[in-house]
Amino acid sequence: MPPIRLRFVGCGDAFAGGGRFNTCFLLEGDREPVLIDCGATSLVALKRAGIDPASIGWVALSHLHGDHFAGLAWLILDGAYAGRSRPLVIAGPVSTQERFKTMFEAIYPGATSSERPFEISFLEYAEAQPTQLGPATVTPFEVIHPSGAPPYALRIDYGAKTIGYSGDTEWTDSLLEAARDTDLFVCECNFFERSRPGHLNYPTVWENRERFGTRRLVLTHLSQDVLDHLDEVEIEVAEDGLELEV
């Protein structure tokens, strides 16, 4: 079997700290790729990375903020104009389909009723229950990040590997459930020392690094605040375009 890889198509925060793209990760190596989050800039980032958007049939969303799911609008429009035929399946929190339709209609009126050459379907998570998403099994654990629907950390079994992802959240022990015994845990770290609701800072991640129980810990969703202190960060940090063999 080819090695499992995680590609950081985008790993920035909502405000493009350091000029980074919004969150968008690609799992590859099993029979089909799986996209994890699809922030507003994701179509640009995918094309810049040389990834065919039509190759993506499965998307796992952590929560419903624009920097994590709004890129679905352009992914779908691109497919419609490019003659995509492959179905697209999107998994996310309760109300994902309704929120997507509201967002899509707001930015492109009439888009939700337009005919497309491919099918789109939605799956909804249930807390701590595995969801089969094509080649991946996604298990969500609710975290703390108000976003109009339950936000989740995700535990993803893909190929023979397990990848954990914090989503966006302040500290909660749910992160330990998502991270335990994973081959890789990707953890948000939005602030360096400042403490803000809904997000983690570096001291919190550092203090809990051993508790995660993962074989590899990588930080993502870095604001300019963290990027300005990278020389003080002693945990591996993602950057746009980084590819990790899991």
C-alpha cells in the first residue's frame, strides 16, 4: 500500500496570518483522497498545489465557520463549469446542508437551484459515533467553539493510520479522546500567550502535549501573533504546502 500522506493545502487562521490560506487538508494514499475542512480560499489553494478539485469526492468538516467550510461554494461551482461528473459527499455537524445552502445562495443567488452534472449529498455527525465517509471513518468529539452548530474535533481512520484534528476550540478534554493513540494529531494554536474564548494558545498546548498520547503533534491555524514568536515554539508547526507521511 502507498504511504498515507497529509497535505496542508491551507493552514492559516481566519485572517490569513502570514499570508496563509484558510484551513484545508488533504489525506491521500488509500483508494481515494479525503478533504478535511474547506475554508473560503481552498479552491485557489488546491489549484496552486496542483490538486484537481474534481478528484475530491469526500469532505469532512470540523465546524461551520467560513474559514473552514465556505470554500465548498467555489469547489462546487468549479465542478459545475468544468463538467465534473463525480459525486461529492460532505460530512459535517447537524444543519450542515441548510447552512451551506444559505451561504451559497447569499453569495451566488440562484446557485442552489441550478442544475449540475454531479450529485451532492450530505452526512451528519452524531457525537462520538463513527461515520463512514468513503475510504475514511470519521469519529467526531464535540469541542468548544461557538459556530451555530456543534463544533467537533475529528478522529479519522484512513488506510492503516489514524489522524486526529482538533478543529477550532479552547481547551476541553474531548481533545484527548480525538488524539489518543493517533499517528498524527493536528492541533490548532491560534494565539501565542493571549487567552481568548474558542481557541487554544501555545502554553496550553505545550502543557498538555504529553497528555494527547499521539505519536506526532503538529500545530496549525496560527495567527500572526504566533508566527511572530516562532523562534519560541518548540512543537512542529505546519505551513501551506507541507506534506507529511503518516
